[in-house]
Amino acid sequence: MFRLIKGSQRGFTLIEIMVVVVILGILASIVVPRLLDEPEKARRTTAATQIRSFEEALSMFKLENGFYPSTEQGLRALVEKPGSGRIPTRYKAGGYIKKIPLDPWEQDYRYLSPGAHGDFDLFSYGPDGESGGEGDDADIANWDLN
């Protein structure tokens, strides 16, 4: 059985919990589209899930370094330590995510820091690839997610 050594503590760190949340988000972005019948709705759900995963990774970046990556550093700062601009001094070995996926329409996600809607703006232009739009062509943005 298990023996606890006097004075030892068992539990999870905040970083471990956040990593699990990011992994669950990635898994959900893979599974959810297969369960939905409507392909465009599935793509929009995938984009929203990926944006939430980026938000978690950006929160971990800020928690460890005290600031969000700049617009110039972009989401790439979550994969590899930035070499220009404000350099993080406590950058996590291995980065905060493995890679930056394209949105479901094979376009780059857009990242602005500071953002017009908060500390950062993170969004996809959707299927039309242009700012704005309505219905299925509407942008998917972190400030609009519930």
C-alpha cells in the first residue's frame, strides 16, 4: 500500500491542473466535430475550443513571466522563447503548447496584445477570411465566447 512520509504533501500544482485543462480542450476540439452533424457548426466549435486552449496557455505564460507576449512575438511565444522584444525570464522549458494549429479554415489565428477588448485579442476571421461577417461567416473571437 501507500506509506506517507511525515511532513510530505500530495496534491496538484496550478501548472499541472492548467496543463490538464489544455489537454482536455485539445481532445474536445478533436472529438466534438465528429459528434456534430453540421460541418460549419463543428468548425466554429473547433475554433472556439482552440481559442480557449490558447487563452489557457497565455494565462500560464503570464503567470510565470508577468506579462503576455506582444503582438510582434505573437502566439509563437507559446511554442518557443521569444528572442526579441520583452524577453521572458522564467520561460517554461519546452514552451506552453507543442505547436500553433491553423484555424479550421486553414488560416492563422490573429493575436493582438494589448487588445482592444482586454489584455489581448485572439480571433479567427472564419470561413470568409475577412474581418466581420454575419452568420456562418462571422468572426470567432475570445471576447465573444461564453
